[in-house]
Amino acid sequence: LLQTHEMLFDAHNHAFRVFGGVPKRGIYDNMKTAVDKVLSGKARDVNARFAAMVSHYLFEVEFCNPASGWEKGQIEKNVRDA
């Protein structure tokens, strides 16, 4: 699936409208539209366009650790339970 900034921004815009607001925190995989480079630990070189979107909506961003599939599954389960 093609990931573009426009699609990512549009998806966030629609999600925030449907949810009735912006969350305090967003947890993301290390997708290329958000992360230019994965550094050590939780540190990332975040893409400038993604950083601008986060700054616009004023929410915190957390990224999953690379090669830690259990994190993503745990997050998806928490969303399902909510």
C-alpha cells in the first residue's frame, strides 16, 4: 500500500473528526512518512512534514521499537478493548 503524507494527514483529519477531538498521544510504527531515521532506543529523526502535522494538532508522539512486533499487537489489543 502506498503511504503518502497527504493520505496520512487526511486519515488523521478524518479520525479526529470521527473521534470528536485529538488524543493526547499517538503511538506509531516507524513508517517512512513519519520517521526519516531510527536512532537508538526511542529516539527518531522525525520527518519535517509529519512533525508539522503533530505540531498543528498538538499531540505527543511515541514510536514502537524496531523488530518488536509484540508492541504493535499489544497496542492494537488496547484499542480493541477500549
